[in-house]
Amino acid sequence: MSQVLVVTSGKGGVGKTTSTAAIGAALALSGQRVAVVDFDVGLRNLDLVMGAERRVVYDLINVVQGEAKLQQALIRDKRLDTLYVLPASQTRDKDALTEEGVTRVMEELRGHFDWVVCDSPAGIERGAMLAMRHADVAIVVTNPEVSSVRDSDRIIGMLDSKTVKAEKGEYMEKHLLLTRYDAARAERGQMLKVEDVLEILSIPLLGIIPESEAVLNASNVGCPVTLVDTDSAPARAYLDAARRLEGENIPMVVPAERRGFMSKLFGRRAA
Amino acid sequence: MTIFNFFKPSRSSAPVARDRLQILLQHERVSAGASDLIAKLREEILGVIARHVDIPADKVQVKMQRGDAVSTLEVEIELPNPIRQRRKEGAEAAA
């Protein structure tokens, strides 16, 4: 059965696109057919993070407007042949995303894929609303920081009221993905702890992604972190998160970098 | 002070963040629910008045003030002169 997953947050810069790419790739690794869809019209970046930026011909708006077929706009990933990217338009206005058009495209995507992962733009405007509109399940990406937690709370309220599922009176499944987490700083009382954020937002935890150099390295080379640096702490955390999404029961740990003696001795920058 | 800071280098700011968020979100969740309530009240009050008097939709204002013990609901209805009643019976025209 096809599942539509929205990756959302309210606040910008918390890791929605990184998480969409990493979780989309992790789901495709197990052989499932996955489409990652960029809803950030005018500021597309999912294509860049996925390393598909030079292969964009048509985009989501072209398909929504009926100017291109879905198959023409979908870009197959070079590394995994069950993974596809549907880029956003870089030039068009977000008003070109019509509600009816998006509904039609999402229905069509459901017919071709096991997972449709929608990368929401920041904010609570039209693009973000349309990205979450048809979702069956939501990932709320949150940093352990006051403004991000506040915006996540707002987005959770919208997921419970503005989605098709919520309007039908059905329960909207929501998961928290805590990104850029630094366990040592949380332990010293300098950063909100996992338990603090969970207590405030009260939605189930999907994963804890540690702050790591591997994330920037992955976007530098245009490859989801779950494909390029699979043994890194964030990659392992994303892979576990994807398995939890599929219903597996995996114990929650805060993954740490596997570091050698010298880097432990001289701190995290030494390696 | 600086010498004490040397011995206690990391002050805990996270509990402050948690407490501030808990207070703020408690308030924001209530007011998000309330704005729905106010919109509903406004719509229905307007409906009742419009059954009897011609009134532009923007002339009904509903505000809610939240207090600790009680909250007050302020309803301001502006009827344009001359008041044009929709029905002949029911002589008392509100002002």
C-alpha cells in the first residue's frame, strides 16, 4: 500500500531537505519504490542535495499545470534504481501550485510508488499547506532549540486540522525527528534534552540525528548521507528511523561517532 | 565573579528554555483554539443579526480577553444608519 509522508517543521534550516533525502534513500535501500518530491517552489534544493540538479528537465509545476507528464519530470537516482526525485520549479511562482493539480499528481504518484516523501518548504503558507495536505504520515523535524520547538508545535496543530486526513476525522500519524542533537551539550544543561522536547511536543520519537560533519559532507557531494557515509552516526540514525517508519521496533539510541583514540583525546575537531 | 565562572564554566540554560517553552506553548495552544472559537461566534452572531437587519459582514467585531479568573468576550456591532429592517414585525431595532 502506498504511503504519502510529509517532512515538515515550520522553521527553516532545521534539516527538512537533508532528512527527506536521507530517509527517502534509506526506504529505497530495502527495495521499495520511493519518490522524493520537492514542494519548495522558487527555492528548490532537494535536486541539489540528491545530486540530480543537472538532470532537471521538467518539474512539479509543469506536471501540476499539465505541461509535462509525471514520467517526464521524475528523475531516477543514479545510485538506486527504485529512488526518484520530483524537483520543484526554480522560476515559477508558488501560486502555480493549484490544489486540484496537486491532488491529481499525488494520486498518480500513489499509483507508482510505495512511498511518496514530500519535502515541505519552511513557513505555514500555501506551499507548506499543500505539501502536508495529502499526507498519511508526517515527520516533524525539530532542532533542540526554542524557536524550532515553538514552530513545530504550530505545525503539529496544522497537521491535526488542515490535512485531508484530519478533515475526514481520521488520526494523523506524526513522528518527531530531532536533528542536530549534541548529547554532550544536553548532558551539561546547555541544550534541550530529548525528554524535554518530547514532553513539550508530545508526539512519538522517530529518531535522534546527532550534529555531525557527515551531514555537510553528504550535501557537498550531492548524495543522501544514508548512501555516501553509511557508517557515520547520522546515517545510522536515519537508517534506524526509516526502519521504525516501516513499523520495525528498534531500540532508540543516540548514535555517536566512532572515533579513534587520538580524536577522543584531542576533541571532536581533531579528526 | 570571573574566578567563580572559571570553576563553574557551563551554566545550565536548557531548563530555562524548557520552562519558557512550556509557559508560552500552553498560552499559544489555547489562543489558537480560541481564534477558531471567535471566528465561529462572529459568523453566527452576524448570521442572527443579518436575518433581521441589513449589515455589512465587517461590522461585527468579536474580541476575547483572557484573564486568570475570567475571560471576557467583547462583541461590537455597528449598524449603519438608517437601520434597514428586513421584516416589518419586531419593532425593537438594536443600536
